[in-house]
Amino acid sequence: MNIKALIYQSPALSGDYPDFDTTKAPEDPFKTFYEWFEHAVKAGVLEPSAFVFSTADTEGEPSARIVNLRDMTPECFIIGSNSESRKGRDLEGDASVAMTFYWRETGRQIRITGRAEAASEEENRKDFLHRHPGSRALSLTAKQSESLGSMEELKEGIQEAEKMVEENPDAFKTWTLYKVIPSHMEFFQARKDLAHVRLKYEKVDGVWQKHLLWP
Ligand SMILES: Cc1cc2nc3c(=O)[nH]c(=O)nc-3n(C[C@H](O)[C@H](O)[C@H](O)COP(=O)(O)O)c2cc1C
């Protein structure tokens, strides 16, 4: 097994990348995020809403996984998950999070750090009811990240939950929206000549400031 050889067979950062003119970047990083997201959708980036969501427990033990962005407001990014999962438990003890998007097709990375807050019960209930019945049933099994004995056990759990959703569509337990309020956002545009462009926004005294970073 020679993984190094395989790695060298797959060239990194070799696409036909768009320009990122930082002199025209908006003052508000949420606007930059929206522009980049819209560009990703138009450029045919696969699953642009999937990103790495990192948390840590109270001992500082890190943990990261892919989740989907569900929405964005002028102040926050919104994800949905199970409050009893590892990330849910981490967030109860330490609200610090990192979000990392990588869009291979456009050579773009976005890094966001900030704090996550759980939405109100009413917001969670509304969002839960908008979900696909299958996703609703899965989240009602409410055991995300616990050990699973077999795939049969999962199927039975889902069937039971489907019944529960049918009988009481208002039933929701642990489905939680988390709002990430960012303090830092960095936009990285890869370039073939390796003069990658990095623009970092930082919130200082409530005002976004931006500056370039060495690649
Ligand atoms: C493409 C993709 C999208 C996912 N989206 C979500 C999501 O939006 N919410 C979620 O809780 N888990 C999502 N997952 C599952 C998580 O990666 C993870 O397995 C799960 O949330 C348990 O993580 P935890 O034990 O660290 O809390 C997704 C997985 C993949 C591969």
C-alpha cells in the first residue's frame, strides 16, 4: 500500500478557478458568503451546503463531522441536528464552533468560527414539521451517535417513529436548530500559480473589519 503514490496521482488545486477581486469584496462577510454560495450553485458545485462542523467538549477534545447548512440570516448560519448527539452534547458545554466549506470545483474554502445557540422550542417545532416525513421519523428515534446493535434495530426504530409521526405529527423531541453567530470568516480562493487569495473578516467592537492574509 503506497498511499503517497496515489496522492501524487491526483493533482491538488488544479482546476480552472474564478478570480476573487478582494478590492470589490463587500464590507459585510455575509454578503460575500451569499455571493460565493450563489456562484457555487451556478458553477455546478456538488452539495455546496455540506460542510465540516467542528465542536469540542469541555475537556477540549475536538470532534468534526459533515452537516448541511439549512439557512442564513443577516446575523447567523443555521444548521439542524439532534440535541442528544455528540455535537449537541458538546454545544451544551462549550458553544465554540468552526464551520469549514470546501468547494473543489471552484477552489474555494470558507472558514467560519463563532458561537452556536440553540433556537427556541417554537422555531424547532416549526422547522421539524417542514421536514420530510422520513427525516422526521429518523430524528424521532433520537439516538444519534449511540452504538447501534444491527441495521434491523435501526429499521425497527424508524418504523416505530414513522407510526409516531403519523399518529402525532406534532411530536418532536430532540430536533434542534443551532444558530452560529460568527466572529471570524475567511474566504480562500485557490490559484494555479499558488498565489492563493485569502481575505479574513474579524468582528472588532461589533464592526466587521477585513484584511488579506499570506497564503
Ligand atoms: C452529506 C452529509 C450531510 C449531513 N448532514 C447532517 C445534518 O444536517 N445534521 C446532522 O445532524 N447530521 C448530518 N450528517 C451526519 C453527520 O455527519 C454525523 O454523522 C451525525 O450528525 C452525528 O455526528 P455527532 O455524533 O458528531 O454529533 C450529514 C452527513 C453527511 C455525509
